[in-house]
Amino acid sequence: MARRSSGKPAQKRYRPADLRGIIPPMTTPFTARGEVDEAAFRRQIRFLIDAGAHGLAVGGSTGEGHTLDTAEMRRLMELALGEVGGQVPVVAGVIVDSTRQAVERAQALADLPVAALQITPVHYLFRPSDDHMLEHFRTVGRAAKAPILIYNVVPWSYLSPALLVRIMKQVPQVVGVKQSAGDLKLFADLMIQAPAQGRIFSAVDALMYPSFALGAHGAIAAILTAAPQALVQLWQHVEAGEHDAARRLHERLLVLWNAMVGDNLPAAVKCALTLQGVKGGYPRAPMPAATAAQQRAIAAALKKLA
């Protein structure tokens, strides 16, 4: 069982090379009034650790990180690090719209033993040029005390494999990429072109098995939080070369993904957690909760995974 929090963050600092395998992006359980439910957050940590997760990510898109202020994000990281007690690395999400905001968020977490900062490109309407995007990560990197994973998720600010490689080569603090999108070719191109020391994680939820088979260093994706035991098993199958078993498990996981995917994905993940006895809580307004149809489909998919 996961060690209970002592109230103080663990002091162990993990290296980028320690980031591997199944790293579920935690949801942030909110109360009906929109406040963080700390007890439910701690319970989710224990559930994921007990399922065999190799790490945790806090405050990403699954965690509704775009709705969190800096004080809330810091508090969540303190809770996570304390509850984990150094057992696995913890990644912190940074989803903001300017270099200034990203620097402020990174500096607010600088004294905590964060394994990496998972930072998106700016996600408002206007896309910086490639040169300015590189300077964004260079500036944040100079201010950060933790390594950076680029969370390549914003459709209109999506970074090409060539630009990601350029940033990794020119900004030493950028140690890897969380590659998100349904295009497996872009993921394969990035795997081929990335520097040897780069850590490439898949967030292509519907294609976890192919991502692992292509050599991903691991995954940070919503489906990992909804079904952590199954994803740990999938990772182990691929590591052992058991591809027939991995493919069969992939097919069942795809049913779950198809039941969850939508504009309220974090709420759907919370529903999956609740169905497994882990209080998911509410999404933060204006995101709607999982619909009755989603709940039925998620329940049926989870039953097939059991």
C-alpha cells in the first residue's frame, strides 16, 4: 500500500531517465462548490500507486490544469509528493498562455522535488512563430529548476517533429515530449528524429499498444488513469514481447476509450474512477459531468477489462 503523507513533500529528486512506463495524469476532484477535494485526491494517488503506476502527473489537461491557479497547483503538488513519499516520480503540469505565466508557475514549484514540468505551448488563439516558440521554452527553461517535457497537445500550436527536435537540441532543460494527437506517423517521426537522450511519451490514448511497440519511453494519457492496471499489464506485455496478448488487451481498451472520449473527457475519467470505488468528484464549471449514456458505456467497457 502507498505510504501515508507525513505532511511534508518527499525530498528525493528523480532524473529524466527515471521517467518511464505508465504515468497516469491524475484528475483533480472538485466538490460541488468547485473546491479541490483533498481527501479524494489522496485516495486517487493510492489507487494509482497500488495499480502499479511508474509515476504520476498532476495538473495536466486530464487534471483540468487550465482551471487551476498557481496556489492550487502548488498545493496539489505538495499533497501528491507527500502521499507518494518518494515511491515514484511526480510530474507537474503547466498550462498557461504566456512566457511570463509559465515562468511564474515554474518558479512557484521550484523548491519542490518535481521530476519534470509538463509544459504546453501557449494555447490561446494566436500561434507564435517557430523561433518565438523556441524562445518561449528557452526562457522558461532558464527559470525552471526541473527538467521540461513539452506537452504537444494544442491543435493550432502543434509543434512538428522537426521543431520539437530543434528545441530539444538547443534548450538543454527540455528533456522530452509528451506527444498527443491521433496521428501515429507524427509519433513515429518523432521517435526516429529525437536525440538519443530524449524521452518520448505517448498521449495517443487510442493507440497505446502501437506507441509502445514503436519504442515509446512510456505514456502520460487519460486512459491510464481510467484503467491503470490494464495499462500496466499492456506495458508489461510489450516489454516481454507478448504481442498477441497486448493486441487483445488493446482492443478492449479501445472500447473504453471510445466510451470516454469527448469534450468532457476529464469528467469521463472521473466517472471511470468512481465506478472503481475511487471518488472522482465533480468537474470544474463549466465542464459538464459524464452523461448517463457515457456512464453506461464506461461501466460496460470496464466490466470487459476486469
